[in-house]
Amino acid sequence: MRNFIWAFLLFFPILTFSQGSIGSLTGDESMFYAQTKQVNQFFLRFNGEEDVQGKRYYPGNPGYRELKARKKYLNMLFDNSSPVISPDAKFVFIEDALNKKNPAFLDFYAKGWFAEVTASFLYKKEKVNIILYLKIEKQHEGYKWVISDVYFDRFQSWFTHLSDTTNLKYFIHPMSHELDFMNLHKAFKEPENLDFYFEKEYKPDMTALFVMEMKNGNLSFLSVNNVKFHVFQVPNWYFELSWFNRNEVNSGWLISNVLRVNEQEKKNLMRNYTHVN
């Protein structure tokens, strides 16, 4: 069994998972067994790799990824209160995931999913929110979470003039090389307009800016506010995984949004979130 990423557990409650025979349980006990309390438990339920008592199934066991059990668990893994998930979308998603010829399974260690962590920081004595995108990366014989991208609206505001096609004032004359680029002073005189002088294809590296501000002491971490996951591993589908802390059976880590998308739409959707590959 591959090494589990212990740093991952810092974000989530460390509770023993069991799927229990819900029909035979009542009250608080039934609720305890029904809730999906850890993300890795969500993966096991989705794949049908645990029995009703929480015991792992491995290849060769008759219950491993058994179709009827998977259908039962998949129906339990949706947020029933979601206003954006239609019954039709849920039905088709489950049918596609359970396709007998090509069933879909989730792989914790594979590409095609990432975390979105909203965290509070102190930025120059002001409390701000920054979004960190993390993905799983292999290291030696194990795995770890790594920061793959950062979004901070302050950083974004520094580059609002990129690819501006209406500007006729802020540019470096095409004959500037004959003057040894002495007119560069004009570009650096007004730092707020510096991004007018960058090439059209330039993409600012927000992660590098984040590291620079952290190392310069301008940013300091306070706390994690929210965690959710974006999953693209099911063919022709994307879904969002969110935490719901409710005093009812339908709680824990649940699918909060699901969209039917082709492979090109998946790539576009991933680019809209982050630069995760």
C-alpha cells in the first residue's frame, strides 16, 4: 500500500471511516456511519473499495468494486441540498461512472484533480484572503502535496495593462536601440504603468510573487478558511468536492457541483481555475 501523505491530514478530521449497514442503524450511530469524513474515504466509497463495516477490499476479493455497492455509495456522495445539481445530471453521471465496459475510478495519486485552499494572511498589516492551489506530486517512494499556483487579487491588479491594444502613450520606440535604449527611463519613471511595456504573451508568475512577498516579510500566514477539490478524472465529467458540516446523514465530503464536459472543455476549465497541468 502506497505511503499516505500525512501532511494532508492536517486539513481534515482524523476519524475512522466505516460505511456501515445504514438500514440496520438508528439515530446518531447511523449518521456516524453515513458521513464521509475524510477525502480518502470519499475515494474508497466512489470506487467501491470498502465493505459496509469499513473493511478495505483489495483486488481478488468478491466485493472489490462490486457494481451494486458502488451504485449505492455513489448516490450517497452527492450534496442533496445543492441548487446546481439536477436529478438528471446526477443520474447520468452515476450511469457513466458505472459503465460496464469502461467504469470510472478515482486515483488519489494520479493527475486530474487538485485542491483549492482559501487562507488568511497578513499583508503589510492588513488581513487578506489568498487562494492556494495544491496538487499531488511523487517524491522517491512516497507522495506529497505541493503548491502549484497562487491567486491574490493584489498581485492581479499589478498587471491590468497587459495586452492592452488601445494604449498609444506608453511604449518604447522601435528605433530606441540606436540610442542605446536611453529612453528606458520613461518606462521606469511611472511604475504603476510598467506592465504596458511587457510583451503581449507575458504571463505573470503569481507563485513567484507570493514567494518573494513571503520572504521579504510582507506576507505572513494566519489560517486556512476553506478547502475544496476539483476533480477531472471521470471521463467527460468534472465535479467539485466540498465539506458540509451538518447534523444529518447527508454531510461530510460530498459532490457539490457536477458538469458534463468534453476533454477540451476540461482543459479550458482547469485553465480558468489555475495553471495546474
